[in-house]
Amino acid sequence: MNHDKMIRCTGTLQPIDTSDLAPQFRPYLNDFGHRLEVTSGGYTRRGYVVKTTGWKPAYILLPRRNSSGSSDILNHADRIVRVLTMK
């Protein structure tokens, strides 16, 4: 093996970009004791806040505790209308 012609791997790891995570949802992340009522553009929905994985995570709103996923992505335009404490 000729080590003179080998190129060292520089890696492809990217830093995690959290710039799209809306700060108003951070206190409720993975908190299944509080269900949020969120509104944006005249549309209101309820659920629990969780975060996706990957190099550019996003907050999503799960409709139920036992949901396995959701397409309801939370952003800076979404507003918390009410916090419901679950028993």
C-alpha cells in the first residue's frame, strides 16, 4: 500500500443548525405534562412539542402522546394560545 498517494478523510459532519427552532416552544419540549394550543394563520391545533433529529432539527406538534410522528412543523410565526396541564 502506497501511503504517499492516500488522501486523509476530512469528514462530512456538519454542525447542527438550530436557527429555525422557535424559542417560545423550548420550555415545552418533551414535556408530556403540558399540551399546547397553538395558532397560526387562523388555524388552531393542540398537541405536544417534540424535536426532530438530524443536522437541521425542527419542533413538531404531536396530536397525541402515543403518536409516532407528525407533519405539523412549528415555526416562529406560531403562537401559543393556551397551555393545558394534563393529569
